[in-house]
Amino acid sequence: MGIFDQIFKNKKEKEYEKTLVEVIVPSLKKIKEIKEREVREFFMTILDAAERSLRGILFMSPKELRLEKELTKEEIDFWIRKVSLALIAYSYYFFSINELMSPLEQSLTRFSYELYWQRMFNTYNKIFEENITKKDIEYYAAGLKEDIEKGYSEFGDVEKILESTARDYKTIGTELFEKIWKEDANSNEEKVFFLGVRIWQAHQQIVQPFLLELLNL
């Protein structure tokens, strides 16, 4: 990369960061007001993962998959909202109820688990002024949900695992690609898949370690 390319890249990143601040600061203020430490830190982690995935796609993607664009405030806001929701959906299905527990233990654990995540859904709604429900969570993580329910990962069914994860990649990738880049997803399946993979990787690299530490696993 030549020096002029580097200067141009820095200029684009500075413009992105300027617009990003306008979008993300109001959400950060709401998060900092949350009293429960684990909820506050969870949403700080979610926003961090959502933003870092976008930054990586805009400025660090392979040339053949590059999705360059000077995003508007509305487009960055759409990305942060939707990717945060997808990351929360993946987090919800990240742990399953231990089948070795007694029926009573499973019932009590499932009850407390649902209460915990309902609090997270409600918090998302307050931060972003949305009205998501369990149906939204199931929509963005339908493949992961199927994997857990059918036991694909548990039994090492690689073909089914790939099918279910690809389903989730396509769900979020298609919505973002068509809304932000305003192109036909069916004609750009590789780029759509790339978006979905990057978001899942952000969950693996940033969100999952936080959840494991939170639960002392």
C-alpha cells in the first residue's frame, strides 16, 4: 500500500469514527446508568463486538470481499442495533440446560435462565428504544437453536452443523447487506456469507469469553 493510499484510508476511518460517536454515545450513556454490573458489562461487550465487526469489515476485509462505503449515521445505527440483537440471540443459545440434571433441577434452572435473559431483552429495548421479543431471538439464531435441539454438535454431525450455522450467517448477512449496501443479496452470496461469518466470529472472540468468565466456566 502506498503512502497516499494510507492517508486516504486514515481519512476514511476518521470520518467513520466521527459519525460513529454520534451514534454510539447515547447508547453508551444508557448502558452506564444500568445498576447491575453483569448487565452493564454484558451490553458494553455487545456494543464493542458489534462495532469492531463493522470496523473490520469496512477497513480490514480481503480485497475480493471488500465492502467499502462511507456510512451514514442511520446506516451505522442500523448495523449496531441489528448486530447487537444477533449477538444477544447467539448468547441466549450459547448455553443449554444440562440434560444430566434431574427434571426438577432442569425446571428450576430453565426458569432462572429465562428470567435472566428476559431482563437482557428488556434492557436491549430500553437502550435502543425497540420492542424485541423471544421471536426475534429465535429468528436470528434459528440455526443455532436447531443445532442445540437436534444435537448436531453433541453428536458431531458436521454436515448439519454447517447447514445450521450457514442459515444464521445468511439471516443477518442478508438484512445488513440489502439495507446498508443496498444490493441484491442473491447476487452476492459470498459477501453476504462473509458478513454473517464476521459477526459470528465477533461473538466467538469477544462475547463468548465474557460469558464464560461471567459464569466462572
